[in-house]
Amino acid sequence: MRRKKFLPIVALAITMALSNYAAAETGPSIAAMQALAAPVVAEGGPAPAQGSAPEGQTPEGQQEGQEGDEAEGPEGKQEGQQEGIQAPEGGEEIDDFLAGGARNRFTTRLPRYGAAFFRGTPSTFAPVQDVPVGPDYVVGPGDEIRISVWGLEERHFSVTVDRNGSVSLPVAGVVGAAGLTFGQLQNAIEKAYARFLNDFDINVTMGRLHSITVYVTGNARRPGAYTVSSLSTVMNVLLASGGPSDSGSMRKIQLKRGGKVITTFDAYDLLMHGNKANDVRVMAGDVLFIPTVGKLAAITGDIRTPAVYEMKGDSLSLSELINMAGGLTQRAYKGRVQIERFQDNQRRITFEGDIVNLDPKAQGGIALQNGDLVRIYPVPVAQAMINITGAVAQPGQFAIDAGSTKLADVIQRAGGILYMASDRAEITRVKVTQQGPITEHIEVNVKKALEGSIQDNIALQINDYIFIRNVPEWDLYRTVNIQGEVVYPGTYTIKKGETLSSVLERAGGFTSKAFRRGAIFTRESERRRQQEHINETVSRLRQDLSMAAMSAMRSATTADTTSAAQSQIQMQNDFLKSVQGLKATGRIVIKLPETVAMLKATPYDIEMIEGDKLIIPTRPNTVHVLGMVQRATNLIYRPNQPFSTYVKQAGGYAPYANWKKTYILRADGSTVQAYFKNRPAIVEEGDAIVVPQKIMSGIGARNTRDLIDMISKTALSIALIDNTINK
């Protein structure tokens, strides 16, 4: 982006800031950063939905909030679990478990097994109507019967079972249907037509089925009466009611008909094994009763499905619980299992051992009890590791046999050494002693180690750190950038020790438009040093101005003086902001002669290093006049003219101009005073004449005024360079 107009604007802003500063000893206060408070989220997930539900039921929004930490499905998906709340320390885990769900020691709250299966189910459920109806289906009022008769004539019609339980058939009359199975109804209709027709075929199918009302009671998430399809099973009704509540059993769900228990449904059979043997069809008026949950045991850690499980009987073996949870993971450690238990509702105890010793099938084993929490720990991390880094193909950690694995073995495992590797390598080893660790550095020859030298191919120890060095001063490519008025501008690679004249020769030398005196040479190391100096100067200036501001406010005794002090503080704050983001250029002053050949005999033919940049601008034929003049401007250069000539062309000095401190910023980056022994300096093309602001003696400490002068000159120099680069 071109910023040719930036130079006079920056210079004017600096001189105006200095002018504003001259009247008082005040400075801006440092603004405090506002702390950002992170929102706090409750452990249970989203807040319950607003509004109320009928007694004994739960609004869907609240259901989601209560079960927000459960797994995504009956498998207890590990990824989903590990995105939740951080696990508690110590005994809090079993407390959470007994309160409705323990927490996985890795990251999250343990879900109750099977709860996720019912989560998010709509409050009504209607299974598909077009599935085939079996011969044991019990026909009831509202069912549609579709009949096709073939014989002397062909007829197709539908009849509906009325509220009296009968159907009226054309020709055959009334037939009782309610209470019959579908198979019995087919036979009854065929017999009815056989009394009136000879030599006929008949087909009887079910059409639209009637709905029935069943009742869900006990510890259901949404107990109540439900109207469902007559094809619905126990699981269909459970899904419609949201399943068992936190206090409801999943393993002893009773289907009652006429006051008698028809069957007991165990949801685990379906969830774990896909067995629907007890998932029988419900009938009108049936009651689905969910009793209180039975005894519970939880398992967490390196298990495939960490969860809280319900026992079917009074006890459960450790191996049975592990099987229910899908078995151990591949990294589970059978040698360490921990069981946490409440004993006599008085104290918490912990058992620890291996799986065999804790299993009740083993002699002296322990049977799990209500409220037990089992932790399966991972296999301990292998400690026999070393680290290799540097010039190898695949640096990283490698397992070793301490005392027998050799250096050459590990180098080969790491893909071998790279082509820029040095023959020298260093092994850092830490020995543990009773007095503390002792670190030693072992120098080896990599080449000899790979050749099998006993002295260099040493045996490695646990935690050795191997560093394969590069050859000295290794750098694949070093580049510098030459831009502007050279024949072939661009980026050039350099060799060690190559000088500026060599690179300029490769770039074809200067063009006829080259303004060598205004060449801008920058170096990254110098830029960092300059930036540190700028930051330090601005920081010191901020402190000085802050102290001056406090002094000015304390000395203000009237409304007018207070207002004036506040105004000056704001102006000084603006000045600080204008210099706050100054970025150093890293410029080094160099003087380029007319030809590259002449450069070789000068001290400016410096050795080039990575990142150096040289910009040779086009001859400007102008002179800048900046600061406290009537009109800051650019003027046409005229040879052998003193600076005063250009000041007059700019309208002369402005009020409060410190003309004695006028200085000239040369095109090569150097600075000279405009007056030397009362003789005006001669201005050359590309120079900038700067007339500073007269700073009043009441401004404060002299070092503060010096800092202002220094930072202003720096800002102006940066602006001039920026203006040259972006032309």
C-alpha cells in the first residue's frame, strides 16, 4: 500500500503533541485492564425448562438437564463420557454414585447403564401400522377387517369391529370378532361364508388396528395412562413413558393384567444381548409397574462400558460385573483393582488387589455389595525409555532394555542419522543417589558408534537423553534481499563470509536512477536491539509523565487549574498513544560509493547474514521541511543551499519554534545540527529539516524532556524510512 502522505502527517502529529505537552508537567494515567469473568455452568447440565408438569411427570427440558451427563447409548461411548465434568477427588466419587451416578476417574460422571436408551424419546409412541399381524393377535373393537371373496363373483370389502365386538358381513351376516385371535377370526369368517357359498376362495387380512390404553405406574420418568397401538410391546410402552426414573428398576419391570403378574421384563436382556423373549405384547387395560431400583454396583476406569449397573439378585461377582460392562480394555491392569464400599452405613472402606484375589469364585474372594464402586487401573507406563533428538530421521522416545540396548541400536530405530549430522553426539544421563540427582554429559563419536566401537557404542540407561548434533553453523540456505534500483532485484542465497559488494555484483550493480546516499540497510538483530531501546524509552517516559500528572493534579487549587491540568493530561495521553506502537526498522547507516568496485575498499562492505535487506531508492530531488514551520512541505532540491533557504520557502518559523535546535536528518539515516559554530549546514537531496517545539522550562525534570526529544526523533526517522520504502 502506498503511504506517501504519511510522513508530513506523522511529523505534524508529533510536533503538535509536543506543543500540547509544553504547558504542564502532567501525563496520562495508565488504564487498568478490565477482568473478564468466565460464566459458571451448573454440574447437572442445562437449567430445567420453565413451567410445570403433571404430578409424577417430568418436563422434557428437565429430563435433558438431569441426564445431560449420561453416555450417548447403551454401549457407554467413551468419547462422549470424556467431555463432561472433571472427576472429584477422594471419596466424592462414591458419594456421586450413590446419589444417582458416579464419576469416571478419567474425566466424567458415570451414567446409569441403559438410561441413555430412553433419553430424548417423545412422550407418545406409535409403532408402524403396516407390519404383518400374527395369528395370535387378539382382535378388538375398532379393528378393520379386509376381506376378498372369489367364486361366482368377486368381492372386496372392509368391515370394522363395532363396540359390541361384532362385524356385519355382506351375505354371511353378523360374526362375533372381539376376543378372538386373528387366526380364529379367519376360520370364523370362512365358516360363515361356507353356509351360503359353494366353490369359493376367501382371504382375510387386518387393516387399520385399534388403539388401546395402558397404564405406567411406579418409578417411571413420566407415569400415567398412554394410548398406544394394539401392536405395542412392553418396550414400546416404556419408551413412550421415558423409561424408569433414577429410582426405578430396569431389571424387574412387571406387566400386570387383571391383578396378576403376566411377566417380568428385564431391560438388560434387550440392551446387552438383543433378547426380546419377555418383550410381550400389551393389551387394553394392562398395567406396567416399575418397582424401586435394586442393588447397584458401579465400575470405572479401563473397562469398555464404565457405568452404574443394577444387580438382578442380592449379590454380584466381580467377573459378572466386568462381563456386564463389556470386558476389560486392552490396557487394563489385572494386577490392580480397587473396590470402595460403605460398611454398616457408618464408614467407607477400600479393598485392593488383583482380579483373581478379589473375585468371589476364588478362595477368600469378595462378593460385590450394594453401593460398591470398582476401579480398574491401567497397565503402568513402561519406564525403560530414552529420548533421542537432533539430526536423526525420527526423533522421539524409544523403549530400551537398560544396560543392553546400545546407542547404535536406538539410532537405527530412529531412522538413522541425517546428512547434516555431526560425528559428535552428547548423551545426558541422570543418576539417582541418596544425596540427590547427579547429571553427567557423555561425549561420543556417532560414526564410530555405528561402526561398532566399544568405547562409543555405549549401553544406554533409563531416561538417557541423546542429542545428535548438526555440523557446525549448519544452515541449508541463508538468504538476503536486495530491492530498488539495482539491475536484478530479488532474494539471493549467500555463502558464509559473503560481503555486500559480492551480492550487489550478483544483482547487476546500480541502475542510473539509484539514490545510493539514501540506501536503507536493515538487519534483524539490530531491529530487535532498537525495539528494546524504544520500549524502554516509552516505558520510562510513561512513568515520568504519570508522576508529573499526579503532581499537577495535587497542585491544582481552582476549577480552572484543575480543568487545565486534566486537559493537559489527555493531550499527553494522546502523545503516548502516538508513540506506543513504534516499530523499529533495524536500519544501519551505510555509505555506498558510485560503483560496487569502489565499495570493496570501504568499511561499509560488511559481511552479509541471514535476513539482511538493502533498499536503494530512486533519486528524490526533494527536501522535506517538518516541525514548527508555517507550512510543513516537500521542496525541490537546489544544490549548495543552506537549510535556512528551505525554511524560508516553508513560510519561516512558527511561534514557539526552537530554531536553535533545528537539525537535519540525512538521507543515509545520520543526524547533524543545522547550526555548527554559527554556520548553517548545507542541505543535500533527500534530507529532512526538522524544527522542534520549544519546551518550556516548567515542563519538569530535564531527563523527561530529553526522553520526549529522543522518542520524537525516533518516530520521525521511522516515518521517513516507511515513506521511502512505500513509495
